[in-house]
Amino acid sequence: MAAPKIATAPISWGISEVDDWGFQYPPERVLSEMRELGFTASEIGPDGFLPEAPADKAAELAKFGLKPVGSFVPVVVHDAAIDPLPRIERELDTYRVTGADTLIVAAVTGQDGYDVVREPLTEQEWATLFSNLDRIRDLAESRGVSASLHPHVGTVVETAEEVQRVVDGSTMDFCFDTGHLMIGGVDPVEFAQRHASRIAVTHLKDVAIEGMQRVKGGEVSYYDAIKADSLYRPLGQGDVDLRSIVEALVEAGYEGWFVLEQDKVLVEEPAPGEGPIDDARASVEYLRGLIAELEQEA
């Protein structure tokens, strides 16, 4: 089997596009810890994490031996009064300079953060969403970039019903986030087995069912669950059947990235050598071991 492409993302170090998310590491520490763990590729991260100029972003990543994969871009795509393309064009301009080729779009509500009151979309809003996804896909393809939709907690595409509506009503590929799909009620193993051809990029997450149920039951907010480390776990330490997922994708000939993500909220900067690097190390060692096992069985 071809060697799977493994990457990481700044959110595993608590770097988020959401205002007041928590302590935000300086990029030098994040990127140096990524390199220490042997990563050679990473998502770019949100605005403000790396230098503003695309060439400077590329140079900063290259300084640490990291290839830019792409980025997670939250945009409103269901409101006919809002055109998402200017924001997408700006991101693609960055890709042209950095060499990134994987655009990940989240269909946000327009409210701040992900602990929001969601209203079901009207039929007209669904039509607008599908039309905008097509426009984003076409624009990205014209730049040599693959575009995908990321079902995500607190966005307009979160639940199993909403995900299925996109599967049936759109040709847009997916960012297959094993954690967010599971939280939304989708069986991630079944999704990998049935829709591998629609998966452009994978965010590998592990989820603690107990923490997930508390969030879904309204006992704790999504943000507070992440802050308490009660929702997402290092790979192999939660309840997602990651082995079956990776096996299904490899058998289907999947050639996209496996991006390791464990969303974090930090209260303060950890001491050197401590903090998110510990969970990131556990996750990448688990995935490397799993891939080695699958290669032996092939």
C-alpha cells in the first residue's frame, strides 16, 4: 500500500480562529514542537497565527521543515446576501504562493463560536448553500486546489440528517472529521466505507463518548468540554474505531492527507516540553503504529 500522508494542525496546540479561545502559542513554539514529533506537513492555521504575507507564511513553515497542507476556512454559505467568494479568493491567493492545495470549508452560522443556537435551514437556504459550494469548488479547482466541506459542531451542517442532505444534494467533497461526524450522529466507520470517493481530506480525531453525551445533553458547552479535555482524546484513547476507518480508506485507495487533530483550549502557556505536545506525540505514535500493522497485514 502507498504510504499514507500524515500532517498535523495548529488547533492541536490550541490555535483557533475563534476570538477569546484561550492562550495562543507563538508560532515558533508550535512549529518547533511539530518538527520535534517528526511532522513534515501542517495546516496553515487561522489568520493571525503566521505572518500575514503569503510568502512569509511559506518561509516560516519552511524554516521548520513543514509543508503547508491547506487551511480551515469558516464562511457563511447559506445566506444569499453574503458572498463567500472574496474570502475564499483571499485564501487561494495564499495557496498560490505557499503551495498549499487543500481547502477546507466550514458552513458557519454567522454567529461567533460554535456554542450557538442553530436554526434549521429553509429550502431556499439549502439551495443557496449548494450553489455556493459549487462556486467554491469550481473556483478552487481553477486554481489547482481541492475543496471540501467540513461538517462541524455549531455550523449549519452538523447532524447526520444535514450531512446526508449534502451527500445527496451536492457533489462537494468532504473533509472527513471523525470526531465531528460522530458527535453529529454519523457513524464514521460507515461513512468511510460508503463515501470514500467523496473524502478529499481526513481529520483524525478520537472522542470520549461520555464527554460527547454531556455536550449533546446540554450539561456542558462544547467550548468547556474542550477546555476540560473531556471531549477529545489522543488517538487510540477514545471511542472512535480508528483502525476500521483507516483500513477502509486505505483499501479504497484513499490518497489524501490524514491530519491529526485534537482541539485544545489552553488557559496559560505550559512549561517547555509539556502541554499539547504530549497528546500530539501519543496520537502520531498511535497512527504510525497502526499503519505499520496494516502494512504487515497487506
